[in-house]
Amino acid sequence: MKWLWRKITNGLESVSNYLGAFGALGLFAVALLDSSLVPMPGGADALTILLSSRFPERWPLYAAAAALGSTAGCVILYYISRRAGRGALSRFGERKQRRVKELIDRYDVLTVLAASVLPPPFPFKLFVITAGVFRFPVLRFALAIAAGRAFRFGLEAYLAANYGEQAKELFARYYPYIGLGIAALVVLFVVLRNVSKRRQAVQADEQSSET
């Protein structure tokens, strides 16, 4: 079984290398496949860094291609999961399923945004599949994914354009902290918003009781 998996992995790596030769279009294709149903070795992250380090002046193009491809792949996976129903979640533990569903119900689009920013091994696809299964509004879903992926790939491309091959090491070292920081800011924003809404509701009740 291991030899078969190794053969598949080598084949996918060859496909990724082949597509990478087509520049931004190839990067779009790799990001789309990697975010949908075909995990590409190295994924769009490695290819974004590679292309941006080779052609620094094109880094915004590569960042945009990766973000758009990843968003398109996530939307494809969303619709596949939506059609498959709860069966699409069968490979995930019930505890994880419940936790992700609770997060989406509680924090809405901000949960999807935070999940799209966080680095591996964060189970990002579980959030995409859950959003599809429970029919999260597709437009809001796509916008949240696009925003998170634009930040992620934009940072990768920028670092690669300015620091070359060292960008991969810098990204691996510091991005987990950046991603967690952004997720913490999202949670803080939601908490402050809820507190503000409660205060407004209390003030409205007090004003109505006074009149």
C-alpha cells in the first residue's frame, strides 16, 4: 500500500511541477486542485514562493492567481459537500464536527475567515466541508475565503520577492504566530461587537422603561 501511495504522490508532484512551468495560470490550477479534492505535494504555497522569488516584479500577479485558484477550489469543495450532505463529514471525528459547527454558528463568516488564514496542520478543509454541508451562504463564504487567502498568499509572495529562497524559512518560522494573531484579533472583534450590542440593548431597554 505504501508503494502505491508513494507512486501517487510522485505523480502529483510531477503534475505540480508541470503546471508550475505555466506561471500564474499554472499556479491558479495548482491552487484550485489543492483546495478542492486533489492534495498537491507542496501545494500552492511552495509554488507561490518559488515563482515570486524567480520573478520578483510579478509577485502581486502570483499572489492573486493563488488566492483566486484557492477560492475557486474551496467553492467547488463547498458545493460537492453541500450535495453529499453529512456523509462528507464521515472521515472526521464527531467531536471535531460538533466543534466546527458550533464555531460557524457562533462566529459566522469570521470563523471561515480565520480558518482560511491559519497555517497547516490546521484542518482547514473540515471548515470548508462543514460550511457546505450546513449550507452556509455561498457568497459570504467565498468572500471570506478570498480575503484570508489573499492575505496568506500575498504575504508569501511579498516575502519571496524581497528575500528570495529565504522566504520559505521565514514564512515557516513566523507565519504560525501571524496566523494565530489574526485569529485572536478576529475573536476579540467578535467579543467586543457582542459586548457593544448588549450595551446598546440594555440602554434601549432603560430608555423605553423611562418613557
